[in-house]
Amino acid sequence: MSIRPFRDCTTGLGEDFTTEPAGDDDVSRDGPFRLVSAGPRPSAVRPRYQALREHGPFANFADFVDFTTRNEELTADLLEAPASPHSPDAPMAQYWLAQARRVASDSLADLGPLIWQSATLWRAIGRSLNLTETDRANLLAELYWTKGRDNEAFDEELVPLDAHLRKAGLFEDFYMQLAMLRDGQALPDTAPIEMATTKAAGYRDYRQAAAAATKFMEKRVSDLQTRLLREHRSHQEWLREMAGLPELDYDRSLDRLADVLTSLKGDRVCVAILTKAARSGITANRPDGLMAEDLEALLRASRAVGSAAEAQLAELTRLMTSRLSPEAQPTSRAKARFQARLRKTVAFLRTLEQSQGRIRVIGYNSALPVAGDQDHEQEMHAEMQALAISLNHPKGAKLGVAKLCRIKCWMVLQDVWPGVFDRMLATHMTTYPWPPPLFLAKKEPLTRLYGGSLTERPKEVEAALAHPVGLGPLMNAFAHVKGRKITDDTGYASSGDDAEPLPSSPVPPPAGPDQDFQDYLGTGVQLTSAEELAAQGPARPSPISGASARKVTESPLTKVKRSTSVISPVPVPTRPRSSTTTTTSTTTSTTPRVPDKPPTITTSRRSSSSQRKKSR
């Protein structure tokens, strides 16, 4: 997936999706989401923005509409302002966009009556809502489509909008664009969770084929474990290698997003995220109807600015703890870690939406398949559900997974269909009974799964592959095969092991491979001083504030101390005072700061550079 470099116009921070190094040793690297200073700003701001300076922050959406209507030429200039921080238009454009996003409304009831307003206003509305369309009808269709409504159901919200569209002669344009968006969806709205049968299904030589397939697969899995251990030494070393690869930064950000969604409701066990062309789908071992709502809540937090964003982050933390029993509440350290990842995830979603467009969320909440005499629910692994969806749609989706892969999922993703997600995945190489997905029960993928040449595969396996109903024993062998015991139990409840209860809480994490994957996800996540002190327990001194508030963390993978600020605010240009140089200190908030007043206008053509104090 190609993602163009993007500058966050809300904060003025350059967040580059490319894999080139930042080249700044003072900035913590977490790949494409390096939160870096925008650099010194010119103090001279164009006089034509005097009206915006005098108006101040927008009181509400109606005030934004009124100001835009009265100042169309000024607004058009702001919309066209270069993103470069060194542009003389950039400070006011960033200030304006932050204020516009603070009061922006995505309600069709608010937007419908504005159908007669100017194209400039609609462009401004689209920019504030991260919409890619600029035409009125197309913009409204895109906004409605991103809300994820049922395509077939009657929606009362459209009734008043239809009246406005008809009066403006845009009714057909709106529905043509909406139909085009629905027809071109990169991800489906629903997807069944289907499990393959492992029964005989009339195959006469089932027992012989199953025995031969089990013996062959045991050797194949054992050989794979040996090869992976020879190449990577251990899953811990493997994760350390991956943490140092800049090309995996985007994938790790998706993994972190999946981890946050798992933490918000622990009995999901494991969440997988599919992203493609401004669409995000969610699957889980145990799906629920709140998955899409939780991702929408994360997106709302990413769109908010200033104190509103901080309030939404606090609400998400409260939501996580409210879903846990009193006995399962997270420790202060686990809570601080969740909050740090939550902030990093919100920053990732903010840059993702602003570069790709407003995201449409799809929660895949189909019923789990049942098996056995008592019809027990079978947890299909989240990444296998994601693969099933991707196999039925054009390639190009990206995958994020909240946990380290079991070796069977790893084999399917890396050996059988390696090109679907085109990303590196690690495995802790343990094996458990595994509900086989229906898409695997075909001759071609099973042939690849069983590997080897015709002379290496047992004749019983070859005969089963060639028989119309002979795939059951091969599926059964792979579902139940066990390789060598590589590690202790991970605490990750196996889909096929009824003896292990589902975890009642996602935190604190268990020791072993799960903890190693948690450390991998934590790469580059920085804590504020308050979060650091909270992580050390209630007996520590209270957090300090002001210039002493710094980010200090220790990488769990490298054990190297790092001390950097998570985010730097937009330095507000000020009128220079004689020959002195204005300095601005950094803040540790990862939410976009909204200036409470616009940059000061000066008619001087000279610009004195402002400097930023470096966080340590």
C-alpha cells in the first residue's frame, strides 16, 4: 500500500510514512510516526489574515460557517496555504484548521441546510472532517458512507437530507456517488466465520490417510521449528530483529491498534485489523457487537483537539477499566502502559485519516461456528478470519494482529498465502488444536501446506489430495498435530483447548511469549513523567509539572534509556521584541494543541527565527 508523506496540519508536525531515517538523534524513532518538531517559524504573518486574528477561536460550528461565509477569499487562501512550516502562510493555516476541527460537525442535520452555501464553505467543511471529496453532493455521500450504515435498511436520517438535495437538484448526484462508493468497497460489510470439516465424508481410506498425514505433518512442523530457531535463535531475538526494521513501523502501528482494541475488552482474546483504502475491518477470536464502536471511539479521539481530545482519552481508559471486575483491575504499571499505547494509537489514526481520508469502520461480528457432539463454539483465530476476507477481495489490504502468531496461523500466512498481506510476522512456534478455516479445505492450498515434492509426500496423502472427498483427514491432521514444545504456556487461550478459560482481563500480561510481543508493541512508546510515576506505584512522589515534565522510558527490548518528548506543539509566532529571540517549551501531550489565540499579525517583512528547547 502506497502512502504519501503527510504533514499533520493540526499540530504542524511532520509525520512521514516513508521508511527513510529521521536523521535526528534527539528524536525517538518509531518509524513512520516520528513525532518531530516542525522547526522555527517566521514571526511575520500575512496581513490579509487580520480578520481571522481579530475573530479569535470559533465559538461553535455556526460561528465557523458564518465566518467562512463572510470571509470566502481569506478561507480560500487558508485552504491553499502550503504545508511547509517555513511558508509565511503556514502558521495561520494551521491555527485555522485546528479551530475548524474543534467545532466541525459531521451531522447531516447540521450540514443539509447548508446545501445552498458556497463551494469554499464546503471545501472547508470537507477539510475539517478529513473527507477527500469537495463537491457538495459527493462530500455528503462520502460522509454518509463512512458512517457504516446498513445498505439495505431504511435510514430516517436521510429523510430531511433528501429534501434539501431535491431542492438543490443534487438528489441523483448524491445517490449515484453513494452507489459508486458501495459498489467499490475494498472490504465487505459482512463476512461469515466458516470452519472446515475434518470428518470422513465418505472417504474410505480416511484412517490410513489421517495417520500418514499426521506423521508427515509432525515432521514438517518440527523441521520448521528447527529452521526458525536456527535462523532467529528464539522468538525474543526475532522480535528484537523486527523492532529494529524501519520498514515494519507501519505494521507495528497496526499491531498496536489491534492490541488496544483487545485491551478495551479482554474476552475478545485477540483482535486483527484489516485496513485498505480508508476502510478498516475488525475481527476477533471472540467477536462482539462493540468492536466497531470501540474503533469509532478511537477515531473520534484522533479527530478531537485540545482538551476535548484529552477528555476522550481519559474516557477510553475509564471504559477499559469499567469492563473489568474489581478483582481484575489493571495494576498502575499496566494502566500506564495502556495509556501510552492509547496515545500512540490515536496519533497513528490521526495521521492515517488525514493522509488517506475519513475511515469507514466495519466490525465483523458473525456467529462463531460450532463443532462436537455438544455444539461447542469454535474460536476461529482473528488473523484467519482476516485472511478469509482478503482472499475474496482484491489484494492490497494490510494486517495488524494483537498477539504473536501460533505456528499454524504463521504457516498459513507465510507459506500458503505469503503474498496476501506482504508483511513479516513472527511466531512463538507453539502448537495447539486449531479450528481449520473453510478456505483451507481445497486441493491447491493443502498441497502447498503439506509441501515437499511428490516423492516426499506419503502416497496416502497424495491419494487423499487427488480424491474429491479426501481432504478431511488432511485437515484433521493439521488441526491436531503437535510439534516440539518450544516455550512454556503463553496464557493465550487456545481456540481448540476447552480446558483453558478465556482471560478475564487483558492486563497484566503473562510472562513468556505474550510478554515479549507486548514489549515489541511497546517499541517507541514514550511515557509522560506522570505516567512514569504512576507506573512505579502509589508510593512514589507526585508528578512534577512545568519545565521538568519530561518523557523518560526504557526500551524493554534494547534496555537503552531514552528521553524525548512525544509531541511538540505548533510554536505560535509572536511579535519580535528588539533583538531578543523568543523560545517556546515543549509539551508532552500527544493530542493536537489548539492555540487559544491566533498568531500575532505584524506588517514587518523581516522574520526572526524562534527556537525550541530540546526535550531530553
